[in-house]
Amino acid sequence: MRGTAAILDHVRLVWASLWSDRALLYRQELGLSPRESTIAVVVQELVQGRASGVAFSRSPTAADEAVVEAVWGLNQGLVDGTVQPDRWHLDRMSGELRRHLPAERREAVRVEAAGVGLAPLDEARRTRPPLERAEVAGLFEVLQSVAALFGAPQDVEWTLADRGLALLQARPVTTVEEDGDDKRRWYVSLHRSLGNLEALRQRIEAELLPGMERDAAAMAAVDLAALDDAALVEELRRRRAIRDGWVEAYWRDCIPFAHGMRLFGQIYNDRVGPQDPFEFVELLNDGQLLARSRDAELLQLAQELEQGGDAARLEALLQRYGLGGLAAAPGALRGLLSRLQERSTTARAVDAAGLRTRFLQRFDGEERERMAGLLELARASYRLRDDDNIYLGRVEDQLTAALREARRRRLEVRDAELHALLQQLEDPSLESSATPAADAAASRFSARARQLVGQPASPGLAVGPAQVIRGPQDLLEFREGHVLVCDAIDPTMTFVAPLAAGIVERRGGMLIHGAIIAREYGIPAVTGVPDATEWIRDGDPITVDGHLGIVTLG
């Protein structure tokens, strides 16, 4: 898209992005006021550099070094991880080269007729680095000047065109040591290119999910009761390490892959211009969610149990879907399943085929084929964003099983982290990520909130008593017609959603699990409500306005 009209359209889109779910959550996490936040729109010339990269006047990991990274072509490939960069480590004071780490150079991001895309490198560029030694030295001098100008170490993005070096942006270097809680770089990393998302999908489907399943099955095969105390402690440590490794992989790959939905939604809205900006979500559910299969199996098994079926099958089913902890209270679980049977809510009918045709008709030729591929990737993003939690839940279940065995033996564990996990098993409210107790706000303030404002996530109005969910066991007591209030609904909780009159979540966004399931079932929902589980108490009568994003107490 080129020309003045296209530029003005995109200026408006940038302004509107200040109020996107992602930007609102970003400001909330950083403690910034949405009312006082402003945004500037910078219109820049597109410089088609032959090589591009980033440079740090002080390395984020080594205070005595400067670092230069470079790739052939445009910088997008480096920023989103699609293209591996060459890296030069320099003495921070003198600029003397300490080491050069060459990349495996295969592709570059270049400008195409429909935007940008990956293109293979010719043999000459594959065999030599994007920068000559003299160019690295010249970039170091410019880097030092920029740092002196701003009076602080700088992270600079640059490109090298035929007319010389062009600086694209500069910002202060953020080091892990100075600010370990700074989430800015992580938020930026969520925005991925189509090529990077396709690679992530391959890794998640071919490596991560099978790996989680394999590790969970191997742990389930261990007879915990047969281990002596010392061996059980070692098994606890082993399972914790396995769980932590998969959690790291989940945040590194699975969470960024969810951007596939956003990327598709952006293009859908630009071309289709629907009245409902979240209409695109209707195309994403292909009916293959593991959570859907689980819910159907749970209800079928509940009917069989009422007729004298085998209770052991229920426990096996729960473990298969990462819900083994719920088997500890079989009576309460059966009561919940009975209530779900009586409700038997079905999802809304959606003409996904018609919406797909409407979308693809906006494109021609090869571009239409690319958009069909993007839709399939977005559907995988939607599906895996749900399924990966269930796979991870299976791993978590096996750690919890070992913790239960240790608690049963009243085992003394000296490892501080394992001891904390055992305490959490005794009292889930001790979990570090848990929100404060419901009356914490009342103990600090004499007034109570009347209205809480969040983001409209699913249209409609709902009135009912609040039921605050702080842990998996709370799900077993959930009652039909109540408003489900929680930190965030994850796939292990979605099977109770049909009972809810409305949903209120602390976390924000139209593409989180709670928002998606609420829209499918036509349940009014508001997300991104700060301290929702702190201000709202069990039994509070509340009104959920999913049109305006307002929760009224009393």
C-alpha cells in the first residue's frame, strides 16, 4: 500500500493502537495511566538497506563490551528471530574487536510487491559477513557519538544503504541486572513475522508438544509409592526441573505463536472492514480443540457413572487432560459434572465458510494463496494456544502427584523451593502468583468499589452473585448462574464456563482463553479488570456489561 491516503490510514491505525488490548495490558503491567498516556506517530522514509542490524554501546550482558549484530537485507528478520545475525563483540572503550561470531547465512528479508518477505541469499553473500571490518569500526564510532549525545548507553537500530549508514532508532540499554522485571523487550518479542510464526508452529507441533507428552508419560510410569524417602526427594527435584524446562519453552515459543491470531486479525480487519472488529475470531475455531474433546468425554463419562460405570476411568481421563488434582475430591467433581449435564450449553452456530470466502475474495492470485495459508496458520495459533496448556498441565500433574506422595508421608524437605511447593499444596492461596485475599482491599481502605472498568470481551449483560476462583479446587463448587471471577481462565477451567452467567478476569485482551470461550457460548465477559479478585468478594451481586467493559458491584 503506497500513497498519501494509505499513509493517513496507517497514521489512524497507529493512534488506534494506543487502545488495543495489547497496549492497554502493557501500560497496566508497567503502572502507566491509560487516561494520561499519549502516542506520537513517526512517518519515516523506507530505507532499503543492503545490510541492517542493531548495536549496543554497552552490552546488556557484559558491561565492558559493545556489541554489533547484522543481517543481510532488512532488520525485520533479525528483530523477530527469523534470520540469525552475525555478531561482533568489541571492547567498549577502544572498539577493538574481541571476537566475531558468524551466522549460518541463508536468507534475507527484502521488499516485495505485497510487502516484505524472505528471499534466499546468493552464494556471494552466504559466504561473507554483512559488514566489513571497517564498517564495524565506523558503526562503533557512530554508536559512541549517539551514547554521548543522550548521556547513557544506547541500543541503536540501523541499516546500511548505498548512500551510507542510516540510524532508524535509539533507546537506552536495559540490562537484566538493572531491571529484571522490565517486560518491554518481552512484549516486543511477541510481534512475529509470518515466516517466524511458521517456524514456531513446526517446532511446537514436532518437538514441544510430543516432548511434553513423552516426559509426562515417563513420569507417570514411575511407582512413587515404591520409592524410599531419599529417592522420592530426588524424583521431586527431577520433576521440578522437567516442569521448569517446559515452562520456559512455553513462554519462549508457545506464547509468541499466539501472535498468529493477531496478525490474521489485523489483515482481516484492514481488508474486510467488519462492523465487529473481532469477527475474525469466528473463522479460527475449527472444532479440533483438545478442551472440546475433553469436555465431551467428561459429560459422556458422567452419564456412565450415574449408571454404575467404572470410576477409575474418570481418574484416568482427568490425568490425560492435566486435571489429575481434581480427582482428590470425587464427590464434588461428580456434583459439578451433574450440574454441567443439566446445563448442556452448546456453542453458537457460525458461518465460518462464508466468512472465509468473504475474506479471500479481497485478494487475487498468489496473494490469495498466501492469505489462505495465513488463515490456516492463525487457526493453528488459536488451537495450539489452548492445547499447549493441556500438554503442560500433564507435566505439572506429575510434579503435583510426587508432591502429594511427599505430603502423605509427612516428608521433611530441606530444599527451599520444594518446601514452598509442598506448602502451596496444603494451601493454594500461598502460591506466589496468587492474588491477595478477597478482603485485603477492605483492610486497607474504608471505601469499597462501586464500578470496575475493564475491556469489553464478549457482548451482553449478566447479573448474578460473584464466585471467585483462586485455584483448581474452587472450580468444583462453581454454581450455575454465578459470575465467574478469576485472575484468568485457562483451558483447564473452560469446562465450567457453560454454568457461568458472566465472566470477569483480571488479565486483559480479546484473544485470551476466557474471552474466546465466552464469545463461543454467548456469555457476557469483561477482561483486564485490575485487582478483580481483590475487590470482588464471593457472593457479591454484580452486573457484567460486556458491551462497555464495566462491572458494577451491588
